[in-house]
Amino acid sequence: MSANAVENTDTARPAAVTQAAQASVADPAPSPRFETGDISNLPPVSADKRDVRVPAWSYHITSSCSGREGAIRQGANYWGSATETASSGTPVSCVGGYIQGCGGGNVVGCNWGAGQRIELSTLVGDFALLAAHEFGHNWYGHSGTGCASWASQADVMRTTMCS
């Protein structure tokens, strides 16, 4: 699926996101590339919708992600208006290998049903970026092929985790 991510300029980026973006730019040799999955079938976002705001939403981190909560929170906070809860909202789970049942072979992240369930693989180097990418599928499809980065919302929603 090919779709456009929008640039939401009124959402402040946490300092950790800015630092992660600078770190990813400084590393000219990306690690192995991992595909992200998307079976949400979300329609493309047209250029005239660039001022659309992300509505309030919630998520909870399952015990399978123990020790990675901070990176998941960073990814969620990238989109703003998120509330972490103890047991409601989108459940976020983690696996040590590839994601099964998400439309591909070596998939490292998946968001089923535009926020019904998210699964993240610990195989990637920038786990917060993977989390931001998958949370982004609550609203957006992939913005295009290539390596995801913190540079913009469109870059977060690219098809491949290269770090």
C-alpha cells in the first residue's frame, strides 16, 4: 500500500525525538533493513489535509515489552495526544523475532486494524522509531519506500526500518 503521511507542524517533538533524529542522521552506515507491515488498508491522506490534527487516543504496553516501555512511550509521544493506560486502548506487545501474519516475510512491526493491536519486534536498532511508525498507522499508510527516519512524519511512515 502506498499512502501519504502528513506533516503536523503544531505538535512539539520531545527532546528525545530530536536527539534520535540527529543520531540517525549521523550514522551513514545503516544496519540491516527490516520491512514494516501494514494491513490497515487506510486510504491515502491528500495534500489538502495537511492541517488535520491527530485526535486523542490511548494505548497500553503489555508485559512482553518489559524494559522497552520508554522507547514505546517516545514513539507514542511523537504523534501527540496519547494517553498511556493500564489496560485500555491499543495493546502494544513485543516479540524477539519477525512478526507473523502481517502480510510479508521479515516484518518487524504491525498495526492491525488501525490501532486495534500493535506488535513490535526487538530486532531493530531504533525501537522508538519503529513504535512511532506503527502508532502512525492508526491514521496513515506508508508514505513511500525507503528508510524510515525522524526527519518528518512522512519519513517516519516510510516502509523500511534501516537502523
